[in-house]
Amino acid sequence: GTGRYAANNVNSSVNQSGGMRQSVTHDSAHESDDKSRRTPGGLRRSAPRMDGMPPIEASPGRSERALRSGNERLYEAYNDLHALAQDFEKPFDAPAILVVGHQTDGKSALVEALMGFQFNHVGGGTKTRRPITLHMKYNPSCVQPQCYLLTEEFGEQDVSLEELQDYIESENSRLDLEGQFWSKEIVVRIEYKYSPNLTIIDTPGLISAAPGKRNSGLQNSARQVEAMVRAKMEQKEYIILCLEDSNDWSNATTRRLVMSVDPSLNRTVVVSTKLDTRIPQFARPHDVEMFLRPPTRLLEPTMLGGSPFFSSVPSGRVGNNRDAIFRSNEHFREAVAEREALDVAELEARMGRRLEKAERARIGVGQLRRFLEHLLQRRYLENVPTIVPVLEREFRSASQKLEQTQTELNDLEAEKLKDKGRVFRESFIGKLGLLLRGTVSAPPDRFGETLADEHIRGGAFIGADGSPLIVDERDLPNTHMRLFGGAQYHRAMAEFHAGVGAITCPDISREEIVNACGIDDFHDGVNYTRTACVIAVAKARDLFEPFLHQLGYRLSHVLRRMLPIAMHLLQKEGSFLNGHDLFLKRIGAAYHAYIEEIERSTRSKCMEDLTSLTRYVSWSLHTKSRTSLKSMLEKFIAIEDDSGKKGDKGQHGEDPKQFVDLLESSLWNRSLGTTSEDIVAALVCQIFEGIRDHFVQSVELKFNCFFLMPLIDSFPTRIREELECAYEEDLDEVFDVAAVRVALEQRLKNLESELHQVERLQQKFAMIHSTLASQQQQQQQQQQHSTTSSIKVSSSLKSKMMSQDTATNGLNLTSQTIA
């Protein structure tokens, strides 16, 4: 009610699951308004409650101190769990507040206000390159913030604010020079008498890059930041704090990205920042009402908390220089509290009424801080029973990996390594055959490719005009499905058959026909049959040869993709050789070399066929159909009949004059007429289609026989021979025993550290879980006891009432008798 920061740090009590109750007492003995809350007798008065509940004394009793100590153990256990998830990339994580917003949304200022002191780690532009995890802990004995930095080299070490800022700035500068962002978090633990019990992950600000090539660097940074923030938001344990810098809820700048991960916002708290700049923009009370209570058409009612929060943080930095606005962090906290009180007063003045309790609970940093602290504590308590079995599973997994690593270290002998290599080789060969025959063991969303993806990575079939061949989806099914292995090979071959098999003969110009006529060595007549053959074979050779190279590269891409899929299947079933990178590279190199070899050999065989098809024309093979040619000639004769050129017909109905005119106009005359041109074009088309059909069938058959089948028939023998020869020459060139030993020893060390941390966390959470269970049991017993006592009291009252009724009846009966 005073508007001071101390009033926003009152004792709060909330009933949690399992009957636990937290009392967060922020000692404000050093606040400037401390005297205003003292009674004349010098006794400290209880702080007012902001939630309408009875006030709690500032000095906690023994039970409250014990309960607070239990909660601190809970926070400490979850902090360790979060560090374990970060260090060893575990699939679980502790509940935390993930702050998401754009660079101009006031994200860093809000984080500082929640912490209770200024933590100037953010520069302008894109200088923040790593997320920062802030494990904040309320400690009444810490008058100044106590910071601890967690690093891989030195573990947790006590650092000053200046040293912490220098470390963060050096990390950002290093990544800035590399032009990269890193998703691994900088972990900091902070103890302070004005800090809440919260874990906040401050992410780099989202970037709204301008379009255009000159801004390509900033656009690349924007994509990296968005991908990093999206990956963080996908952690189901995180509570997302979505910051919006707008007075119109229809503008979803940050919510656009947040709702792609959390569509209903059921684990997202929406905060409208810079409220002090919004209030003067409202002209009518209705506008303020719409902003504070947005309708469901503008904002999802399923958001966490039910409605958005609103915050204001005064601008300015803490320091002693001339540019500093605040003399100390205490002054900064007072300014935050005063800004909250002013926002409330201005809103009430604009609306012409006092804010309701639910509305007041959404205004200001103090209200947001209290809500987040209670929400996070409730998540902690709810998740304790589920964490215990997860840690047990991780302990078993780490123990098994540790045992396997120790076994691998003991097996670094020559003969044992050879046997392991042979077993892996046979398993790898088996997986290749399985992928060609078909399997569902590999996830299509990770390893499959749609036809569009295949075109991008393996190349499309490009025609003579430089544009891709378009194949109707009705002729090529499964274009949108993500395929791999044999299914993808069949689709690629089907696309080749449908696309190349439908190519028509290119247009023929009159100049090409005349130039192809030439002159004979015995006469100067025109041989239009030879002319058609010359044109057809030249166009077919130039058009079809590029498709051979495209098909070879495309099918090689399909088969090369089977290598990582086979490795995934081996790793999935526990047959993968971890740590033996040199051996695995040899296997991969041999596989790729074999694919390149058989592709080159198959393409050479197909080129021989194409050369034979375009070197000599066999009419029985090259003409697709004589019927179409005959019908075309009959059409020309019909045209001549219609023109009125009729002569005497012979015995069989032929017109000799008409036949002579046809020969003269088509075979003897070099003045190319329409009839001659059409006849040559028809002959060229017939020959071209014959070459095309035979080429497509021959190529498909040869790639199946000499490219696909050798992978099953010949490759196993080849890889066996190569490995055995390598074993005999130099085993260290195959396995690199020294490097493998170093890698296994390092893995052993990491697993031992992981196992130790998991075991320690198991003990912590088991103790917390046991405490919660016993408290819940005690509560149930107390409820049963109170219920039993109520029943006994009720029965006693009934007995007394019955006795009184009996006595009254007796007196009435006696009176009647006397009367």
C-alpha cells in the first residue's frame, strides 16, 4: 500500500501439493521505509498480505525455518538436475523460466528487476551469443549479490559481478568473431537477500532482420537465434515467459514463434512490457479495459495464468558516474516499486475506478515475480515423484555404459579387434540388404526424402532447354512420401522411365533437313531416308547422353544415403563400434568407392548401347510403328487427290501420274516442299521414338543388373577381401589402438562422473520424495483423526440430546399423572 519495494516483498504463503507450505520472507531491515512499519513500542509489525490472507509475522518460527530449509534442499536438487541435463545432454530437465523476446522488448531489464539488482551482461545488437541460466536463491544473510560461475574446467567458483561480466563478454566476443551462436548455457548461481527462488534462462534476443542481400549476415543470425530459442522451448519442463512490446494484442511478434511450439500457450506466461509507455496512448476507458482483459479472439484464454501480466522497469543504470541514474541496487528496487505504484494509479485514473483484486495481481514486476515463484515451486513439488524413476533409469543406463566401456578397454588386443571388425562388417552388409529389401526400423522423418528433397540433394532430370522434366503425379506415386533405401531407388528409376520415356522429338528446321541431304558419290539426287536417319541419330545422341550422367549421380546419391541409415540401425541394436572412428571411416570409404566404381562401369555400358543405337539404323528396331507412317503417307495422297490432280489409273487403281509427281516433288527435287518436309519430319520422329524407347529400357535394365545387384552380390566379397588385406598389412592403420584407448579412457572418466552425479541426485530426490510422502501421510492421518473426533463429538451431542428428551418426557408424564 506504500508503493515501496519492501511492500512488494511481503511474506507469502501458498498451499502446495502434498500439504507443503512455503513462507518466503524477504528481510527489509535496511530499507528506507523500515521505520514507517514499526509500532511506537519498537516492535516490528506484521507485513500486510497482498493476497487477502491473514498476515504472517516477519520472524518465522522453528517449523517455518525447517520448512524453508527443506525447500532450499529441493531447489538445490533441481539446480543439480538442470546442470546434469546440460553437461551430459540428458532427456530430462528441471522446471525453469525461459525468457523469450525480441531485442527491443525490454527482456534484460525485466530479468534484472526480477533478480532485484542490475546484472549488466547485455550489449547492443547481436552481442549475446549464449543463453544464461540464473539459479536465483533467496538468502537473507547476503546483503550483496553472491555469484557462483559453473564451468567445465574449474567447476563452481565464487566470482564477483565484474569477473562474471568479463567472462560472459569474452564468450560473446569469441562467438561473435566466429559468427556463431551456441546453445550451451552459461550457468550462474546467485544468492541474495532480495532475489526470489527462481531459475531463469535468459535467451538471446530474437532478431527482426531487414530483407535484402546487404542484410544477409543479420538474416543468418536471426535464423540461428530462432532455431536455438525454438529448441529451448521444446523442453516440456520449461515455463515460457513470452514478452510482447505492443499495445495491440493482434500483433503477435514473439507469440508467433512461441505458438509454433506451444499452440495453446498452456505453459506460457504472456507479459506486456513497458506499460508506462502504453498508458498515455489510451484515450478511452474502454481501450484500457480491452488491453488489460483482451477478448478470446485476440488472446488465447488457455494461456498459463489465464490472462497476461503487465510490467514497467525504469530506465537507467546503477553506478557512481555521471550517466548513472541509480546510486545503488536499493535505489533501483525502490524505483521499480514506485513505478509499479504509479502504473496502478494511472490505470485507475484512466478507467475511473479502482482495480479489482484479479486485475491488481497482474500489474507490476512484484506481482509477476510472486506468481512465477509460486508456480515454479508447485512444478518442483509435482515433478518430484516422476524424477525419482527417471534418475533410476539413467543410473542403470550409465552403469551399463560404464561396464561396456571397461570391457572395450580390456578387448584392445589384436585378435579380439579383428573379430569385432569382422562381426561389424557382416552386420553392416546385412543392414544394406535389409534397407534395399525394405524396413521400417529407421524413422522416415529423420532419414527419408521426399521427391523434392531428392531433387535438391541428388539433382533433378534436366532437359535440353535447361528446365526439369515434369512428371505427372499420376504416373509417379509417392512423390510426397519420405523414402529411403530400395523404395527410394525404385521411385528414382520410375521417374527416369516416366520422364525420359515421354520426351518427344525436338523440332526440325528446314535448314537442318537441307544440310543433312548433302550429295551422294554416285548421283546428285536426294535421299530423304538417309537425311531422316542422320537427323534422328544426331538429336537422340545429344539429347539422351546427359540423362545417363544425371541418372548415375541420382542413383548413387540414393545408395550413398544408405550408409548413415545402416550405421543408425547398428547403433540402435547395440552392434556399433563406438570409438573406432578410423575403422568406421575405412568402411565408409570402401562403400563410397565401390558405388562410384560400379556407377562408372554401368554408365559406360549404357553409353555403348547409346552409341550402337545412334551409329546404325535398323528399321525393324528404330521405327516404332509402320502403321503411323503409312497413314501419314495416305494422308498426303488424299491431299493431292483433293487438289484435283487426277490421271488415268492403272490396273490396281493407282494413278501413275500421281506417283511420278510425288517422286518428283519429294525424292528428286531439292526445292524442299511441304510434302517433303513433312515426310522427313515423320521419319525422324519414328526413328527418334524407336531410339528413345530402346534407350530407356536398356538403361533401366543395365542399372538394375550392373549397379544395384552388385551391391548385394559382389560388395560383400570386396569388403571382406579389403579388410583382411588391411589386417595383414598394418592393424594400427585400421583401428588406431592408441587413439581408441585414449578415447575410451576419457569416456570412462565421463561416465564415472555422470554416475556419481546421478547417484548423488538419486539420494537427494529420494529423501525429498520420502519427506513429501510422510507429510502427506501425516496430513491424511490428521484429517482422519479430525473426522473421527467430529463423529465422536456429534455422537456425544446426540446422546445428550436424547437424554434431555427422555427426561423432559418423564417430567411431562409425571405432571400428567399428578394432574
